[in-house]
Amino acid sequence: MTAAASSDADLIAAHAAGDPRAFAEIVRRHRDRMWAVALRTLRDPEEAADALQEAFISAFRAAGSFRAESQVTTWLHRIVVNACLDRVRRRQARPTVPLPETGPGEPVTPRDAMSERETKLVVQTALRELSDDQRVPILLVDVEGYSVAETAKMLGIAEGTVKSRCARGRAKLAKVLGHLRNPDADANVPGSAVDGRGVPTRRQREGR
Amino acid sequence: MTDEVRGGRGPWSVDLLADLHAGVLDPAQSQRLWAQVNTDPQARAVLDALESVRTGLGDLGAAPVEPMPAQFSARLDAALEAEARRAFGGGVAVAPPQNAGQQPLPQTFAPVVSLDQARRRKGRVAAWAGGLVTAAAAAVALAFVVLPNTTDGTAVPPSAMLPGDQGPGSERPLAVGRGDLGAAIGKVGTDKDYGALRDQAGLDRCLRANDIDATTAQVVGVKPVTLDGTPGTLAILLPPGELGKLQVLVVKPDCAPIANEVIGR
């Protein structure tokens, strides 16, 4: 089979049928995206690489049980996330890495002055401020797009706990990202606290 | 949960608004609060900030990704090649369902494990291997945890078990005593003589049979031995995440463990 021209599902089927090169093509197609997922979740490149290797080996071995009605990317993504979560659980005691440049609540560069890449880096950096308990649910729900129910199942916690941890994490990120000037004030956020730039129209998304 | 709302309007706790935004609150309370915050510009500003965070996070997930660094992707490729070789190569354990009659992989599939694993973690193996003889000569006692030995029943195709076949290049087995495994480490060193296990694939099969992940195991040395008179093959491994320790696994040709100990400082 010409691997490059085949669909992901065809490649999985070819792999399960004994094609020794089919899985390599799957990896080639999805490696970088999955690397981003692993790195975001684990933060440490060495650990992310190990998790990704475990995940792909696991997928290699489990390909025979892949169900064609689901997307290969979705299937792979779940395997990678689970490999990362296993590692997060094992390192729960490790302290978080503090932000070196900006303290909580200190405004960062205005969003509209940033390139997309800079914004991405700022958000990634801000995520490092969160504990694993808050960061991982936020990654799964807000970044990776899993529902609250799916996230709760993957993490083995209640849906309410997922929502609560996301709420705490988002509040902290809002402070770290400078969206709230007076983050420690218990309430009346001054009108100037949010400059309005880059703030989208509010949608009342109460979890997913 | 955080502060209660004081009065019909704020001040509002950021945490309370975050809970409201995330759907943490019960429906009745949520409905009541939404009605209030929707008429309060200050509360709406906080909610807009929280929504902005979500938007930024969503953008992060959709943003173009950086390629996996070359050193990691090379390592991944090597591990997958090793896995493919095990799965599709001759006589190894993890065979796909329809593998009968499958042609052996061409030689582009490198003889695995030791080489790619040696690349891992920038010479950690080499550093350890270099210290082995010294450690043994100093008769450093490394304490080893005996792991439960569970065989998964899938690992050993009968055709791969060749008792008595020490394989090409084998020398006379090294006589080892159970109470003297630390000294044996120095005698095995970094030799790779698989004896009755024949080759790396045979060793990998036994690693898996003893609940050791063959894809990540870092093998320092392998040598045929007799352990208190019982013939077997001794493998020295670097246990993952346990710097300063070595794992000694001694198995019979059918992968049954004779010794499995972690020797550490």
C-alpha cells in the first residue's frame, strides 16, 4: 500500500494486518501534534518524550482493537493524554515551577500588541503557574476540548470537582495574564481592571 | 466555594464569579446570580476576563505546533522500529493476529534496544557501565528489591525456547551465587552474550515475562550464568527513575526467573 496516500483508518487496518510500515506513517502524521499535547501536559520535554513513546507503543499494540467508527486522531489523542496523566499522577508531589518573569496579577504586555506566537507563549507560561490539579483539568477541557464528563472520567474525579478546579485555575490565569488588575480584591473589580482589548463577547459557557 | 454575594449586587468574589462561569453552582443559585451579574458591569468585566482566558486556552489548542525536537523524534523512531521488529520479525513474542507468513522485515530495521537505549539520557548508561567494574571491585553491596514474578503467558513461543542452546559466541557460563550478585555485576560488565536467549529479542521476551517494559529497559550487560548451579542468563538493567541502582535479572531459557533484584546505593 502507498502509505502516504492512505487514510489513517486504512493505515491502522494495514498495520493490524501485518504491514510493518503502516504504523510509522501514522506516527509521522500525528507526532508533532501529539508532542504538543504531551509537552503541554507534562511541561518537561524529557518526560513528554517518554510519555509519547509509551503512548505510541501502546497504540501500536492496541491497533487491532481500534474501532473504525472513531477517528484515529481522537483515539491516538486519548492514548497520549492517558499516558501523560499516568505520569502526572506519579509526580503529584513535585512542586510547581514558578513564573520567573511576572508575578500574579502583574499586567503583562497588552494582548493586542502581541503576535499570535507571543500570546501563545504567554498563555503557556501562565499555565505553568497552576498546580497540576488545576492545570490538567483546564488543559483537557479548555485546550484539548474534552467535555467535563470525559475529563472527570479520565481523571477519576467528580464532574463538580473538574468544574471547580477549572474555575480556580481560570481565575488564577485571569490574574496572571493581567486581565484582572486587582486580583486579590475580594470583589468589586475596578472598572479599569479590564481594558476591553482582546476580550471577546461573553458567552455564558457553564462547563461543557 | 467562596464568599456569598452581599446584597443584590456586588461586591463579588472573583472565585464566586469563576464558579458561576464554570457551572459549579447549583442551577437555582446560578440562575439567581446570573440575573444579578448581568446587570452589574463590574461583575461582567470579571466574567469577560474569565471568558477571555478560555478563549486564549482554546486558541492555544488550535495553534500550529512546533515539531518534535530531533533528538526525541529519533528516539521515538528507534523505539517504534524495535517494536515493529518484535511484532513482525521472526519468532518474537508480540505478533499481530495475521502475521503468519509475513515476510521478515528488511535489514533497515536495526538491531534494536542497546543502541538506541544507549543514546537515551545522554550517556547515562555509559556512565553507569563505566562505573560497574569499580562498583563490583569495591564489592559495593547494592540492595535489590525482589519483584513479583508474573509471566503473562503470551511472551514465550515454544519455538523460541531452546534449552541448552547457548547461541553463537557463548563462553562457559559464569558461576554466580545468589548472595554475591553485586560481585557478578562486575564480571558481566557490558558484555552482550545472550546465551540461551539467543539475541536481544529473546531477552526482551523475558523482560516482558517478568513485568519489565522491554521498550524502555536500559540493558547494561547480559551473560550466561549458573546461579547456585542453575543455568540461566543474567541481565543487568538500569531501573527507570532509580539513579544509583541496578537491576539484576536471572532467567531460565523459558524466561522463568531465578533471581530478580534491584541493587542500589
